[in-house]
Amino acid sequence: MNITINHLIKKFGDKTVVNIPEFSIPQGQIVGLVGNNGAGKTTLFRLMLDLLSADEGNISYMDESNHAINPATSEEWKNWIGAYIDEGFLIDFLTTEELFEFICKLGNHKYILPDFLQEYKDKFTNEEIFGTNKLIREFSAGNKQKIGILSAMLNLPKILILDEPFNFLDPSSQNLLKVMLKNYCYRTNATILVSSHNLQHTTDICNRIVLLEHGVIIKDFDNTDETAKEVLTSYFKVQE
Ligand SMILES: Nc1ncnc2c1ncn2[C@@H]1O[C@H](COP(=O)(O)OP(=O)(O)OP(=O)(O)O)[C@@H](O)[C@H]1O
């Protein structure tokens, strides 16, 4: 599924926090969104998920039959997009299984962990997340993050949006998540958008990197040859 952004502007008060005249992501790319605190990464994701309304412009998702869907005016996109932005996406008085049953119900099917997630489940969750009868609010920050990531992938979305997914994860889980995301894209040709402050992880998994500052895309470059790290390291370098 392709993503197209046209003349997108979001303001809070008189401050413009997203200003993207034109931007598109073809199906199957893993795009890394980087930028300093307050650059507008989360706001852009929230606009893409219709959690915020744009002041101007629009976003559209286009399927293989060139049927364009604007998330601000249609509900159709909800079946193909999976996202985890923050804990607000979790219903924390439920157990993991109850949350997953609820999400599957929204996707119009019975709760069953797809083969793809079944494959990684034990290693990724260290057998701590399922079958415990624990409520989500009782889990550690890292385990909540894992529940959120798995919940975003539960309905095998064609577009997967993850805001700072490596946060709170232990090093092995961070590395496993990279493998999972790359394999998910490889096997399903899904489009994946990931924001992160970790340049190593971003450049390890993304074939395209977008650098956002003050809501504006200031660099958009290819990383298929894995050369982006150098550019990013130099951009974020602090003069001593
Ligand atoms: N609800 C809101 N009301 C007012 N200003 C907001 C609101 N949400 C975000 N902002 C402002 O919008 C700007 C972009 O914030 P955003 O959270 O999108 O940045 P970010 O790139 O995700 O930052 P970080 O890396 O710190 O998570 C910031 O200046 C922020 O203060």
C-alpha cells in the first residue's frame, strides 16, 4: 500500500509543527523517521492515524487497484494499518489475551496469533507476556512496549507505524525486533514507518531515511547501500 502526503500542515496555536508539501512512500519500503525532540515525528504519525486533524492538506493510502483512501474521511484504512504510538494504545485493565481478542474482533476474526508472530513470540516475550493473568497495567514498561508492538502486527497490517519502538526494550529484544521488522517487510511487502532516536537501529533496518526538523523534511535519502549512518552521524554531531 502506497502513502501520499499533499500540502500537509498542522499547527498548534500559531506554531506550525508539520509542514510537508509533498511526500510519498511506495509499498514495501521501511522508512525511518529521525529528528530532534519536538521535530514533529509523533504529530505526523497521529495525523496519519486520524488522531489529529490537519489544518491543511491531506494524507492518502492507495491500494493495488489505485483506490485512494483519506484517513480523515474514511474508515476503510483501519483494517490494513497497524500502529503503536504509546501506552494510550493499550487498554490496561485487560490481560494481553483479552486485548488481543478485542483487536482481532475489530479485524473481524477470532483471536489467533498469526504464524509470523507465533514464530517470534517466545523469544520476543521471554514467556512473560502470555498466560500470566496479569493486567497490562501491571507489566513493566518494556513488556508493555512489546504488547503494543505485537498488537500493532496482530492483524498483519499492510502499513505498520511504530513510534520509537526500541524504547524500553532490552538489547536482545531490540535486536530481535529489527529482525522481526525486516522479515515482516520481506515476507508481506508491507510498508513500515518507524521513528527512532537510535541511529544504529534506524540505519540497520530502513531502506529510506527521512530527517524531520521543525515539522519540515530537510533530508530524504536512500539507505539501500547502508550509507545513511555517516550522513546522520555527521548531522547530529555535537561540536565540543
Ligand atoms: N497537543 C499538543 N498541543 C500543543 N503542542 C503540541 C501538542 N502535541 C505536540 N505539540 C508540539 O508539536 C511539536 C512536535 O511534537 P512531536 O511530539 O510531534 O515531536 P517528536 O518529533 O515526536 O518529538 P520527540 O522526539 O521528543 O518525541 C512540539 O513542539 C510539541 O511541543
